[in-house]
Amino acid sequence: MIVLAYFCLLMDQLIEQIEQYKKEINQFTNGDVKAVENFRIKWLGTKGVVKNLMGEMRNVPVDRKKEFGQILNDFKILVENKFEELKKATSDQQPKTSARIDLSLPGDALPLGSRHPVSLMRNRIVSIFQRLGFALAEGPEIEDDWHNFTALNMPEFHPARDMQDTFYVQQNPDWLLRTHTSNVQIREMEKGKLPIRGIYPGRVYRNETVSARSHCFFHQVEGLYIDENVSFADLKQTLYFFVKEMYGTDVKVRFRPSFFPFTEPSAEMDISCTLCKGAGCSVCKHTGWLEILGCGMVHPNVLQNCSIDPNKYTGFAFGMGIERPALLKYGINDIRLFSENDVRFLRQFTSAI
Ligand code: DAH
């Protein structure tokens, strides 16, 4: 009797749900994607009405299962069909043409920045040496006396210090703004890992009057190669390769004996003037030659200062400015343009790589 009473209750529930369904479906607004999804969840979801009633099947007495199952199944099919119909109606209503993206339309051009001419020149120089196996490294711009002078064989009161007018840091007389990138040589050698083959670009500072030709800060690239049996011939071959890659095969090269405290022997390297091809013009001051860099064999004292045995190791070093070759390459006549950040000037390098 109890079983039968429960069955009646279930049957009532089923009929009631069917009535409810009919009512809801009459008020349904077509084309509402969200409403269709809610419909699916409520009636066909895993915790939905149909699933729930299906679960009750096991409580239906055996002799009534067929009757109850038939009604429930018909109801299920009705709901499923309705759902498919609603789904189709919403997708039919989606605007088909207006929402499509036309990929063939030209895009809006993004404003393009450009590399600074000094960066362009630095990258060119560095990448030539990288192709020869030189590894890129950098050092600090605020340096101590040891790394900028003393370790480079320029002890206190050495006259060579006067060649470079130095900015000192007020708070600490041992600190200064590096006057050249040669400080990175020392820092790399002090690391104690040999052999060394490095290329070190960076900004340097000197207390000089600012004019079209000179500035109180500029950029250099330093090169260093330390190993057993490194000779002056290696230095020359390396720099010949650099000149060929940088300025072309028809450019002539010459080495002039020179003096730097940190190299012995020392030299300065000139190339034939890229503008007048050696005939003489105002850029090369009518000599036909342009001074490009300083170089030499690393002084034994410098090696010793960095705990490298000069009887076992030798090496060469070189240092060159970046601004001058950049002036030449881009035909610029005032070095101050490099640091004034005038976009009319900088914008002209957009296409340069
Ligand atoms: N440090 C020198 C300067 O600023 C340039 C230089 C010359 C660097 C000779 C070197 C070198 O490494 O061997 O004028």
C-alpha cells in the first residue's frame, strides 16, 4: 500500500513537471543564448528534472514501470527536441555577416621607434667581434681608482692620468666616472678565468668642454684577448678583419707606434679616409687617414696586477670610440646631436638596422 502511495506521488510529480514545462516553454523568448542554456541545465542537466525523474524509476513498482517509463520517456524526447529547436533558433539569429572579421582589410600602422645611431654603430662593431668568438661583457660607469687607473699601470701621480680629465665623485675621492672602457679589461681579468676573448662596449666620461667635436661623455668599445702565445700578428689580423667587415675591402690600414701605459708595444690604427678615399679632405684634415683606435700588447704589469702570470700568458687589447665612426657613417657634423634627443634627428634612423 505504501509502495502504491509513493508511486501516485511520483506520477503526480511527473504530471506536474510536464505542466510546468508547458507553461515555461510558452513564455520562452526565442534567440536568447543564455535562456537556452538555462533551459538545458534545468530540464536536461545532470541534476535536471528529467534525470531526477529517471532516478525515481527504481522506486516504481514493477507492474507500473512500463506506464511510468513510457510517459517519462515521451517527456524526455519532447524536451530534447525542443532544446535542439531552441538551439538552432539562437544560432540562426546570430548576425552572420556583421560580426565577421575581414582579415583582408589593411591594419592600422603602429608608430615605429628607431634605434639610436650610437646603438646601431655599437651593435655593428660588437657583432663583428662576436663572429670572431669575442664574448660581450660590460662594466660599471662609476668606477674606483684601481680599475680605471692603478691596475692599468697608471699609479698615482703618473703623468698619463693628466691625459684624461677625470670627474671624481664628491663623497668618495676613490670613486670616479670611468674615463675609458679599459676598466672592464681589469674586471674581466680579475675573474681569473683564462683564456679571455671579450668585447666591452660602454659609456665613458671626461671633463671636456662640450663642442661640435667633443663631449663630456661618449662611448667606447674595448677588446681584450689573453691566452698563451698571443702575438702582435694576432692583433693585426683581428683588426684587419674588423676593418674589412666594417669599412669594406678597399680601405687601407696602417699602424703607427704610440704610447699607452697599459700596453707595450702600443700602436694607433688609421684607415684611409672613407670620404675622399685617401686624397685628402676636411674630414681627414687633408692627411688621407682617419684615426680609428688605440691598441697594443697588454703590459706585463697589468697582467700581474690581475694575478695573471706574464711568463705564461700574453694578450692584446684595443679601444675605439663609437661616436666618430657614427659621425662618418651617417654624415653627421655635430656630436651634440647624439645626446640632445631631438626626435627630428632620431627619427631619421628608422630604416637603419
Ligand atoms: N683606453 C684608451 C683611451 O681611452 C684606448 C685604448 C688604447 C684602449 C689602447 C686599449 C688599448 O685597450 O690597448 O684612449
